Amino acid sequence: MLVPVRCFTCGGLIADKYGEYSNRVKAGEDPAKVMDSLGVKRYCCRRMFISTVETIYQIIPYYEALRRRMSEVQTEIE
């Protein structure tokens, strides 16, 4: 997943903090406290953290289904 390097609104750097944020939230910490400790104070930057979605995990099932279907078609042709 590509995290935006800068906040779309204010231009603040956020990509360097996203990895630690993600790891700490997955470990069970409160997202608001993690953002505070990382120095993410503006609501526009906080929005960037909250709204970022790991899209690769949403795409993989479709890719695997497509690959399965392609192999089925290939066996039908042979």
C-alpha cells in the first residue's frame, strides 16, 4: 500500500510516521494517543491516517479468482 507522502490539505509529511502508527494500532494501542505521540496534531493529517486503506488486501482475492478462472478456461481448451 502506498501511503501518501504528504497530507493533501496542509502538505505536512506523514509517510514517515505511518509505519509506526500502523504497527502500534495493530498491537492494540488507541489510535488517537498514537497520533498524539507521533506529533500528528492537525485534523487534516489525522484524517490521512484514519482513511488510508490497505488496498492490496482488497485486490488479492480478485486476482486469485481471476487466476483460477484462467486455469479453468485453459484446461477446457486443452
